[in-house]
Amino acid sequence: MSMNELNTTARDLMNVRAMIEQLQAEAEALTDKLKAAMVEQGTEALQGNGWKATWKNVVSSRFDSKSFKADHADLYGQYSRRTTTTRFVLSV
């Protein structure tokens, strides 16, 4: 691939990422409208023609590895393992 093609590809990628960011913001605004309607109606669910939205509390338990490491560093070291991943970064 030539440098011109690479430049075009990188610019295209940045443009697509900007569009995704705009669409995510729009989706969040629309979600907030539905949530506001649920609050206004005092309900956890709304339903329309071909769609249903729910918004309710979900309780879950998660392991607090930071606290565990602070309290039991030896066990944390014994049972933790390192992993290697690759990361792609495109910056201006």
C-alpha cells in the first residue's frame, strides 16, 4: 500500500470513528428521552409497536481484586497471571 493510500485509509478511519461517536451521542440522547418517559409514567417498562424498553435495577456481585490484592498480596500474586494483548492506536 502506498503512503497516499495509507493516509487516505487513516483519514477514513478517523472520519468513521467521528461518525460513530456522533451516533453514540444521538443514541444516548434518545435513550435518555425514553428513560425520562419511564420516570414520568412511574414505570420500569414501555412498549410500542414492535419494541419494548425496560429500565430497572440489577443487583450483581463483583470481585474486588484491588482490595484483595491490598489485603492478601501473597495470594493475589499466587493466583494472578499475566497476559499479553495487542492494541491498535490511531492518533492525530
